[in-house]
Amino acid sequence: MLNYSYMFAASIIGIGYTILQTIAFVIFQIVMESHKFIIFEFYGDKVISYLLLSAAAAGLGASIDGKSHLIDKSNDHFNNYLNKGFAAANLLLPAFVCTAILSILSSYALPKKV
């Protein structure tokens, strides 16, 4: 299932960006007392939030379509696989909401810093 691979890759990219933002950018701003990366953070928050939303939509769509096209309803292995994909996609929705809130907050901070 290619949609689950996309979901996994989007999750890893989101985690990586969050770690980069919280550790590297904060340390750089404290040490250098500079706001050079504020525009990168602004656009990065937008891109990551939409990436997480599209990954959640792809995972939910794949799970729902997979269950509707499941011919043998007693196949527990495939049913469990789809349920795990559905749960993972549902976890990406709160991640999108949090990054969307971050995106809104960074857009409010942008005029003050630039």
C-alpha cells in the first residue's frame, strides 16, 4: 500500500522538522540573537502542516477503500492491517491541528520580527 508509505514518510519528515525547529533553531536564536530563520520557520510550518494533512487524508482514504473492497470479511490479518493504518491516520489529524496552530502563531510573530 503506497498510501501507508506516504503516511510513514510524512510522519518522519514532520518529526524531523519538529526536532530541528525546537532544538537547532531555538539554540541558534539564543546563541546568535538573530532572527534569520523566522521566514524559514513561517513557510516550514505551512508546508509541514499541509503535508501532515495530506498524509492523514491518504491514510484514511486507503483504509476506508481497503475495507470496502475487502472480499473475504473473515480475513483477520488484512483487517488488522487496515485497522492499524486507520489508527495511524487518525493520529496524524491531531498532529496537523497542532502544526496548523503553530503556523498561525508564526504568522502573527512574523511582522514583529522581520
